[in-house]
Amino acid sequence: MADPRLLDTIVSAIRAEAENTQTLTIHEHSRLVEDLNLDSIDIVGVTMRLEDRFHIQIDVEDIKQFRSVSDLLDQVSVLLGKSAA
């Protein structure tokens, strides 16, 4: 199970970036495009918020691979030196 504080931070970043997610239930298995209706600009914005929040650098090539909230969780966890498991 993911770190609940990290999940909360990622959910907050998604909600701050995409107005349409305010009333949606977001969990670690939520798909960014299909479930949350994020577009590529939204996803880049979310990653930028996470970079600023955690002082990390997410590679552009990695951003292209994000499909779900758990993908974001995994990447941020790795960059923070934590296990996402």
C-alpha cells in the first residue's frame, strides 16, 4: 500500500491542476486520462507541482509513461528514495 501522506499530496496536486477533479473520488488506481479526464497539459502541471513540492526532477520521458495515480506514486517514491510498496 502506498504512503497515505504521499497519496494525499498527489491527489491535492491533481485537484489543484484540474478543476474537473474536485468532485471525483481519486485513489491510487485512478487512471489519469480515462477516469480523471486529465490531458497532457494537466499531467505536466501535476508533475511540476510535485517537483516543486518535493524538490525533485521528473524526467520528461517518464511523464509520457504516466497512466495512473499509482504511476505518479511510484515515480515520486523512487525519486524520494522510498519504496512504493
